[in-house]
Amino acid sequence: MPFFRDLSGARPREFPAEVQLNLYYPRGGTLQRRHTVKEAKDMKNRLGLFRRRNESPGANPVGKLDKVMKSLKPTPEEALKWGASLEKLLFHKYGLAVFRAFLRTEFSEENLDFWLACEDFKKVKSQSKMVSKAKKIFAEYIAIQSCKEVNLDSYTRDHTKENLQNVSRSCFDLAQKRIYGLMEKDSYPRFLRSELYLDLTNQRKLSPAL
């Protein structure tokens, strides 16, 4: 662990781990991006999709997640049904978790988060809560340069903004449809070809011997 000598002459002082991380992995740099990719790969291990996990002794326990996901893990035949449509994938709890893990590796998790937020929004009954939640969703996902901004055309963005003047359960329908279509045509086909999905369906082909 790096240490620095105190000017008062005291013994060398060790810096906390988070400080060391900032020293060696500056935000916005290539190393920070690699660190994010590693986190995404770790999530695949937490889902229990591989036959063996090789976690370090100091890794954080993921017992509860493992137990829940293990109980929901589909058979290869059931997982194959996800290939019929994105809808079948999203409405299966394990399928949703695996798809989220895949999107994280592509840095596009905000698309799924937005779609799910819209689904939850439609379940709100109180008008006051609906207004509050609508503003939050817009600020988080639709407003330009928002923290989780999704890729929407200007017409859809403006149309959704106008809907906030008179909030109803359908005010995000167009935007949600656009993002669903984006996932369906872009991320979903790549997911079906990914190692995550092929492992679940026992379709992964072994590399030929050299």
C-alpha cells in the first residue's frame, strides 16, 4: 500500500483504499473505463451463469442474490423461448437480470432502466404521485444531458415534454416505444449471440482442437 511521510516527522501514513484508487485510476481515463468493464464482468459471475467461480477470499458475499437467482434459473429449453421475442425475455425475472448484465457490459443499461421506470409509472394510482414520478423520469432519462439520458429524437423528446403539462399514464408511451424498438433491433440480437445466453441454452460451441 502506498504511503507518504508526515511533515511533522511522524511515521509514514497510509492512505485509504479509495484515495489510492483516485491516485492511480483518474476518473474519465482509460483505466477507469477498464475498472467499469471489470464490474460488469463481475455481475455475470454473481448471476451464477458459469459452472465455476474463482472469487478472491476478500470478495463481497453475494449469497442472497445467488439463492434468488438460482431458484429462478431456467432450463435450456425455457431460455430458448427468450429468442422468440424481447417481450418474453423481459417478462422473465432471470431473463431480465441476465439482459441487464449484458447491457451493462455495453454501457447501455439506461435503456432498460428507462423502460422499467415507464412500466412502474403506469402502475401509479395517485395523481400527485404520478406527477412527481413523471418529472423525475423526465429529468433522469429524457432531459438533455441528464445523468442517464436515453437516445431519443427531438420530436419524441418535445412531445414527451408537452405531455408533462397534463400528466397521464400514457405520457411516456411514445418514448418508451422508441427505446423498446432500439433495444429490440440493436441490443437484443447481440444478446442472443452472447456468451451469457449461449451458456444458458447450452449452445456454446467448443473451439476446435488445434
